[in-house]
Amino acid sequence: MSPYLFVPGPWEGDLATTAEQAHHLLKVLRMTPPFAVHYGDGQGARGQGTFTGEVILRGPEQLLSRTPPVLTMAVAPPDDRTRQRLMVEKLSELGCARLSWLTTRRTVGRPPGASKSGAWAASAFEQSRGTWLMEVGAPVAVADLPAGTWFAVPGAERAVLPPPAELVVAIGPEGGWADGEVPEGATTFGLGEGILRTETAAIAAAAFLRIAR
């Protein structure tokens, strides 16, 4: 299988790769140019071309539409950088449109910097040969989540399917939601028995909704 590269648009003429991408292709994978590569801009455009060792010569390309539900995950950051990275990578692989770090009364973790989390998402995008690059947004408070947000709550019933075309899912902190923190009348759903770690709950919810497509 030919390598898959994230190449941000807009595309004009031959496409440049980053120094890290070139190093991985030539030094780590030990591939000898010219060879075929696939590439995507993270915004629905995908193509197949030839890497010369310096640039990508563009070939057939297509523009795809996003398959609903368009999913935003609002997640309280775990208090561990390794767990944060795992979550970002897996949510990216699962095709989430956006990740927002959620500020709650019991949030203890500090979200990673935008460049770090963006790099994790881009790496997972390449590994999973994705079409849409997950955006990692600024922290958001529970009160600022849009109406219609689904809240994962231990012990709640399973989510009603099918989900809406655009959906925000909120995952609470390691200590759980504080009393009264989940808005009255909000849609709640459960993820089975037991209490899941924050990153596990986020990944499980995203996988469940991906299957529901």
C-alpha cells in the first residue's frame, strides 16, 4: 500500500512535503523515488500522485462530502499527556470533525497546546488515511455548549438512534459531573456498565456513533 500524506490546501501545481514527511519516506521507510503516494488536504480532497524525492506530482483527485453525523466531541482533558494524546489520535482516526477541551467544575487536566494536539491529529489522519482532518478547538465551558448537546452520564439509558446530522457530545472529567452541572432537560446517554476513564468514554462514544452512520 502506498504512503498517505497530509498536504494542506489549496493545491496549486506540484505539492511540497514537510521535512518530517520526506525523512519518514526516504530514511525510515527507505523508499526509492519515484514512487506512488496518496494524499489528502483534510477538507475532503484526496488524490494519488508520484513523489519524486522533492515534490509530489499530482495525479487523479476527487472531492468528497462528509458523511453525517458531523461529530464534535467536548471532553474534559485527562490529567496525563499520554492519555490526552491517545484520545486525540483515536478521535481523529474515528473521523470526528472537532475536539473541544471542556472546562468543568472538576476538570483537573490542562489541555495540550494547539500545535501539539494538531500534530497528533494530523499524524492519526495520515495513519488512518482519513478524508477530514479533526480540528482541535479552544477550551469551552459547559454553559457555552450549544443546545442539543448530548451528555454522557454513567447509568443513563443508551443513546436514541439515529443521531442528528450535526451533534456535540460532552464527556465529563475524571471525577464525574458535579451536581447540577448537566443542564436540566439535556439529552443524556450511557455507555454500559461501570465507569469509564474520560478518554475511554470519548473513544467509545465516537465509535458508537460512527457505527450508527
